[in-house]
Amino acid sequence: MNFLKKYFFIILGFFIGIVFFFPWNQVKDFITTTVSKSSGIALDMQNLEPTLGLRIGLSKGSVLGFSASAAHIRSPMGQSISCEELIIAPRIWPLLMGQLQVGIGCIEKESGSLAALLKGSPFWAPTSLSASLELKKFSLENVDLQNELHGIFSGSLEVNDISLNGKSLPSLIWDLNANEVRSPSLSTPFLTLPSLDLDEVKTVGSLTRNTLKIPTLNFGTAQSTIQGKLSFESDLPMPSMAPENGQLSGSLRVSPSAETSTFKDISLKIPFGPADTSGNRQIKKKFSGGIINLFTSAYKSGE
């Protein structure tokens, strides 16, 4: 107790000096350079300063963290994310086991938040990464996925075995809810799908060992032009990593007016059979030889 009384102000001054006078910009340069060299992720940020890493949650953060403004992160494959405030919360103890663990928080005052725990090993030169993400009303307006997907998402996403050389598919597990969703358009020599307003979306699924399983894919409302409650399963063989053989089942409703306008270039009757007067269809269809055949092969009653 006497020691604390005698040296209290010296200790307090030491920590105040670290917070206010430490050259954090040099730390910022070290972090951006290290992240780029070890993982190939380009990181640009401004005004680095210490903060409580637990602000992004106990499961993702750490006691010590760093806060940066106007941050921009770009992956080796081109996807990027922008953050009004970026929180970086490195964990020290995993280094003793040769593993890199860093909590990342992306906070937007008007567009929700994203928190992630990134893991890589060995920490001095990771060859693969894993990530555990939690989204809270996070708008994809902050993200460039190199497609036209839009929406506000909440839920969880687990990504494992992310190859930094991009030569293999990672394994994924997700449970997501979204609002104001608009899907990207799709154009191939055999099939053209328009961009669609899906409104509300609920999806649960996994991608493991080149098998894609989506037991829940619900989208749209009773007021939407398109509404579905579907499940989908398919293999994703190498090297194409595109659906080859699988099954689509569930219910699909497309308003009669949208079927002759939005889907005028697609005959839904051929792949999925006739609809009732309200545009409802019950679907249970297997496909093989590629997902294009799901939309181009004729529907068989009782399939």
C-alpha cells in the first residue's frame, strides 16, 4: 500500500504518456506493413490510437485494442470493405502457440457493425486464415463484393481454411437474416437472371468438402413480386467449383405480372411447371450436368 501511495502519480504519468505521447502513427505503419506482408491484405487507415479491444465483444476482442478512422481493407482476391471506425484487437497469448489471432471491428454510425476474429498460423507467415464474423444490421453499402448484392445483414458467419493463394474453396457455415436485399443479376450464354428485390431474407447453410447445403433459403414477403421458401443441395467439384449435381425443393411464388415482365426472358413453366392462379409453385427437382440444367431441363410432374 505504501508503494502505491509513493509511486501512484509516477505510474499514472507513465500510462498517460503512453496514451498521449506514444508515436502511434509509427505503430500504424508497422501494422499495415505486417498485415500486408503476412496475409496479402491491403490495409489503409488514419489516426491510430489505443482503445478498449473488448468494445467488439468478449468472444472477438481483447483488452488492448487500437482504433483507426477512415479505414479501408482489400483482400487478395479484390473484395474490399470500408469502415468509419476500425478497431484492431490483437491477442498476445496465442502467439505462444504459434498462432496469430486478431479481433477486427468495423463500426458505421448509420450502417451497423461487423466484428470478426481472424486466426492464422504460423503467425510469422500464415498460409491460410479462418474467420468468425458477427454482423449487426450491417449494410453491404460499406462492402465491395465485386457484384451487385445489396442489403442490411445480421447474424453469424464462420469461414475456415481460407487459402491465401486462392487455390481452394474455404469451408463456410452461416446463419443470416437480412432486409432490403437486392440480388445481383446473372448473365451467361445459356441463362439470364435479372436483379431482384428480395426484401427480407433468411438463410442457413454450409459449404464443406465441396458440398453446398442450404436447408433454409427464405426470401420475400406476401407483398413482394417474388417469394420463396427453398432448400438447395449440390456438390461443387474441382476445379470448376460450380454446382454440378444436386436438388432444389420448396415453394416459389412469382406474381403473374412479374412472370410476364421481370421474367419475360425466362420460361419458369419449363423448369418448374405451371403455377396456380396466384403464381405459386411447389418444387422438387434434381439436376445433373451443371446448374444450368436446373433452369433449362423440362419439369416432370412428381419429380
